[in-house]
Amino acid sequence: MGSPTGPWNIPEATYNEVLDSPSAVGRYTLEAPDISVRYPSPDQFANWTLAVSVASDFPLPWSNTNEAEQDTTSNRTFTATRVRLTPPAGIDVDSSWEVCVLNWDVNLETYPTQLRIDDGTCTSFLSEQCIRDVEQSVLVGRCSCPNLREIESCGDGQADLMDSIGPGCFAKPFNKTTIEEWPAQGYNVREFGGVPHPHSQGTFNNTAYDEVGSLAWPVLLRWGPSLTVNVATSSSGGGSRTKLTCARANHAVGGNSVPGVPGGDSGAMSVMGSSGFVLAVAVVVGWVVGWS
């Protein structure tokens, strides 16, 4: 699933192997509808996991540098990040469901500082009402990125802060077939290598580690009815759900430190994201529109 290579054309298997032994992690449990039963699975829930892994000192292959001589670049490393979404183990997805994964790219030069100490709720830069309305807009708009400038509660510069995270939002739908193609470990929502900082391999570099490792990654998930099947509902208590999470590596692993705000103190709070969500009871009759 996904590209055969990670950042800097590193083989995907190699990238994942290093990130499986991270320096820092963040895990967020998301209460989602049970998509193993036919939509809308009233009053049945299952936990999904959104996890961020950060690994310092990842060797940068010589073939990906601009240096003329290999011996001058053999010790160049970077800090690597992976954002991974994992459904319940062994899930047998019912064909009446679709999961939409939305995430935002990152620009290190414009990334808002306050987001680096977010607790997973995204309230470091968005109001609770704005977040609810963003989730609601995606709930209604299906698998498409929200436009915060069209959401009244997201005024007062909140849309500007969202834009400063990076160059754009990406939305991708998954159905029964494509979800079941995910690796057992989960789907890599985002892989990020940042900018390499030349330093000897094995020598910890705070600049690279903090700059990349403290990033919080906005990920918005939507669990809803598939477009390719007829769905009729009459039950109350179930339906589509959306959840926005700003996932950050907020726990150190193996004696390492939690990535801190560049140039400042660590903002680690060891706080997990909440499991709140937007709930809608949809009455859907005969949706047969497919993705182009």
C-alpha cells in the first residue's frame, strides 16, 4: 500500500523498519463506528489508532545528496516522521462503508509555533466551535477538504493559521477493498523527512530533532456510507462520524527526550487526544454515485 519509497527515495520497508524503533511517539485512540457491520451500525463502536513516530539520526543515502564525493556525505542524517492510521485488528469491513482520510502538508518555514505544543485536540490554534464546524462541513461534504474561510466560526485569523501549516490539504477515500489492502500495521497517512542537517551519524542533533519531531499533524477522518451501494437507514444512534486530531509525538522512548519547540523549552505534556467526534444520523436512500 502506498509508494514503494519513503522520503529521500528511501525504500518504504527500510523507512518503516527505522520508525518501528522510534525516539518519540504519540498515540491517539479514536472512537469510531463499527464498520464491520452494515451502515450505520447504531450504538456499535470500535477504536482506531492514529500514531506518530519520530526517529532521530536517520541516515541519508549518498545518492540523494548534492555532494560530489561520497565520503563527504556518508554521515549526513535527518529526523524522520511517520503518521499511521490503524483500524481494529482483523476487521472485516462491510461494503456499505467508506473511510475518508484528510491530512495537511507541512511547511517548516511557516508552521505555527503554538501547534507544536498541541494536546491532540487542535485547540492550540482553532476554537472548539470552529473545530466542530470543520468536522460538520466534512460530514456533509463527504470526502473533500474544508474551506475554513467559508466557516463563520473560523474567523479571527484561524483560517490563516491553518493555511500557514503547509501548502494544502489532501483527501483520499477508502472502501472495503482498499482498506483491506492496508498492511497489518496500518496505513501510512504521512511520511516526512524534513531538511537534513549535516552532522555525524550517532551524534544527536537537537535542531533537526526539535524542528521536525515537535510537529503536530492535523488529520481529519470521516466514517460514512459508501457511494457505490444503496444504503437505507431508519435507526437513530448511528451514522457518519468525523474527527479532527492534531497528532504529535508527545512521549519519549528508550531514554530519548520528547521533541521540544525549536529554540525553546520542550512543550511535551504527555496528553493523549480526546475521543470526541461529530455524530450524524443520516437517512440515505439509493446513493449509487461512484468516484471518478
